[in-house]
Amino acid sequence: MTIAFRDDMATLDPAIGYDNNNWPIIRSIFNCLLDYVPGTTTLRPMLAASYTVSPDNLVYTFKLRPGVTFQNGRPLVAQDFVYSLTRVMTPKTASPGLAFFAAVDGYDAYVHGRADHVAGLEAPDPSTLVIRLSHPSAPFLQVVALNFAAAVPREEVERPGNDFGRHPVGTGAFMLDEWQPGSRLILRRNPHYFEPGIPHLDRLTVEIGQEPLTELLQLQHGDIDVLGDDIPPAKFIEVMHDPSLQGQIIHGQKLETNYLAIKVGQKPFDDVRVRLALEHAINKARIVKLLNSRDLATGQVLPPGMPGYDPADRGYDYNPDEARALLRQAGYPDGFATTLYSVNTDPHPRIAQAIQQDLAAVGIKADLRMQALQTVNAAAGAPGGAPLVWSGGDAWVDDFPDPSDFYTPTLSCGSAVPGGWNWPFYCNHDLDRAAIAADAIADPARAPERLAAWRSIFARIMQDAPWVPILNTRYYVLKSRRLAAPDALLTDPIYTPINYAYVWVNDGQ
């Protein structure tokens, strides 16, 4: 199978990689304690053969699957998870997933240098891993199914001169065979993988550096199987009405929110009135029309389909007069100049230009910086970096279907770190405490109470306006006729969108 992307992978290190391109590739090379039934949001054991949870929801005991080996031939043991999870929680790793593990006992002491190990991680024997929490966390089983919690072999990570992100070694269905930066990445089947018959593919090729329009032509000519960068917006209507492509287009709703990130610590955005001015300045309906009305305008952080989403919450209205009034109140009657970053792949430059025009209409002059995905992410994740970032290209897609996933990695104090995904560097300690309290409601019978708490948290976030939520995305996957896997595996809610380990092709078609 062949898939094509415009932009290269930044890394294949599961502790660090966190974008739409490398996330499913990393999941193909590595495994976690738990994973999801393919094509669903239902958890299942993976490297753990079984697990138990104590009655107080504080102690998780995992029994490892026997006979699993890393791709270098060494057997997997429980101590590998102690090392792997500790590595994610080590500040110098600069893992964007660090904050996910804040509930682990000893997290604070270790992260802030008061301890030399994480007290809540133990391996009493080679096949048993025990994780103790400092407080209950309703989504914790989903957290240990994240890429960040994947098992990695210490000897490979710490081998002198080795760049683990370029030479990954895991336990997964595929092994890295070749990586020519900027050109091609090839994965081959792991012959010792523990799931019988998986993967179906012998090889997965990722072509890198292709323009989306070129990708479309390649797919139509049978040279690639999936458009990694989605259907080019300029060709969307044509593709949707092309009789020769019928049966090759799969669509569904992403759990994704595209937004404008605002650096809340940079002047003039440290004034909430300025941020609220941006909320009122942007014409979201016009942006949706730019995308052939394929997506949905939004005014809240959570997307439709996510537990906790409030269909009655429309957010701030488009009101340029109100935006100008807020700027006057903040001391900027003539506006100001700033910089807006965007990925340079269509349609994102056009969306950024629309945002630029809307801001100009209220007196804000935004200089556009159109750059590659990795460059934009680096600027967005730097405290003194991009003041405004259009998130399209790497908008927030669920890691797991729980409202905490739209807070912990993107808006919590723990994620306001260099290299993280809290691009506004927003931090509200009161909301952090409220989030911990919400996730401490671990009893399924109290789920409505927990969701109500999360709705309140997101409403308070929007009062501070670190994001301008703009649209929710729908999937439109264009596939070759030879790609024969069920639609659910090609719009997988966790693998965003393709679960490479379980798809297959029919040769000769």
C-alpha cells in the first residue's frame, strides 16, 4: 500500500511525535498496554494480557502478554514500561504528552526534580506492571493506550550516536525499513508480531513531498492508494461528482476542532479584551464556504460527537463593531500589527488570508507566515514564538473520546511547556483543579455529573478566549479501488484516519 503526504515526518519517537502524519505511523511500529478494537472506540488488551483496577480506582495492575519481543529480538518485560513512562515524564525529553500522566503518584516530585524516580511506577516481576495514582482519573485506561505510553527498549533509545526518532524500534506490526528524509518512508511487515495474521500488508510506502493536486493525479493513475493530505479543496466538487471515483470516497465526522491559537502572554494578547475582539472579528461562515461547505462552523472547544459537547453553545457571534469597541477599550483604537502563522498546504493559506482580511477590517494588521507543518508547529510550541496560529493542518483531533483530551494536552498548565500543544501557553490553575476533580469522578454511574463539570470548564475557558474555535472537520478519504479494507478502518476514530495494521489491498485491481 502507498500513501502520499506533502510534509515529512518530524520524528517516529512515540514520546515526542504528535502530528496528524506521524501519529498513525508511530502506532504501527509500537504498541501500548491497551489499544482499541480496530475501527471503534472500544478498549481492548494489547501488550497487557489482562488488568485489574482497585476498588478506590488508584491502583492499576497489568499482566503482560507472554512471548512479546521488541523488533531487535529482546523480550518485553514490565521494567520496559517503567522506563518508557518515566521517559515521557522526564522534562528533558520535552514530550508533548507529559501532562497526560499527571495523575500518576510521584509525578509532581519527579517532574520538578524532588525525586529521582516516579514513585507510582513499579515492576514487581518481569510480567507485572503496577501503576499507582495520586487521585482517581476516569480516562486513565485511555491514557495508557496513547502513543506516549508505548513500550520502547532502553538500549536502543540510549545507544550512543543513535537518533531514536529516526531509527525507531518497537513491538508493533511494522518495522522501519527505509527513510529518505523529504522523499520516502517504507515500513515492512514485522515477521515476529504477536497477533496472528497481522499485519495484512507486507509493505507500507509513504511518499513524501507531493503537492495535493499531484497526489490526486497519482491516485487516479493507480500509483498511490490514499491521499494523505485529503481531497484538494480546489478539486473537491469535481471529485465528489466524478462518476469514475464513485465508491472510492468515504466520509465521516472527525472529532476535531480547527481554531486560531492566541499567545495569551504576548502583548497585546495578554489583555482578554483584545482576545475577545478576535472572537468577534472572524467570519466563520465565510471560511466554511471557502471549503465548499464541507465542514461545520463552531464556537466551542469540543467537537460534535465528543462527550460533553453542548449543541446549544454557539459561542461568540460575528460582530466587527463589537470587536472594534473591545479594541478601543483595551487602548488600541487604531489596531496594531501582529503575525499569523499557517501551514502552506491548501486550503490553509486561503483560510489564513480570510482570517487576515477579517482582522484587517477591525484594524489588526496580520503579517502572514506560510510555512511547512514542522516549522509552524515549532513556532507555535515556543513561548515567545508565533503570536497567532491557524491550527489547520494540525488541528486538535481526539487522542481518545473523552473531554479531558481537549484540555489536558492543549489548555492545561502542565501542557504550557516548550514543544507542547498548548500553543496559547494558557494556564488557569483553578481550571486545572476543576479538571482533576472532574476526572476523579470515575464511577460510570456518575458520568452525567462528570460531563456537566467538563462543560463548565470549557465555558470558563472561552471566557478567557485563548482559542477562537472556527470549524469542525468532516472526513473525506479518497482511496484506490485496490484498497479493500472496511470503511471503518479507513476512517478509524483513533488512528486518524487509517489503521495501517489491519487494512489490506487486493492485487490486480
